[in-house]
Amino acid sequence: MTAVLAVMYASAIIFIGAFLFTAVEWLEPNRRFAIVFKCAILAAGGAAIANQLLPEGLLAAIGMGR
């Protein structure tokens, strides 16, 4: 994967994560659920970006792949 393509994927993931983060802030009335949802969004975004940037993917980096 080229560096430009990886940056495009990471930018798209960040943009979607920011949109979801803002949507949770506006739409979720329960403060505790909002925090849980935001943490889940951050974790999923971080994992997706790490999966794109690591050479063999995230599972191979933590020793679970192949």
C-alpha cells in the first residue's frame, strides 16, 4: 500500500469518527452512555487506522495473524 493511500484511509476514518463523535454528543441524552459510545468510537478508529498503517495488519502485529 502506498503512503498516499494510507493517508487517505486514515483521513477518511478520522473524518467519519469526528462526525460520529459529534453526533453522539448532540443526540445521546444519557451522559454515561455518551462516554461509552465515544470511547468505542475512538477505539474502533484507532484500530482501523493501525490496521491500515501496519505492514501485515493489526492481528499480525499482536501475534494472532498467520
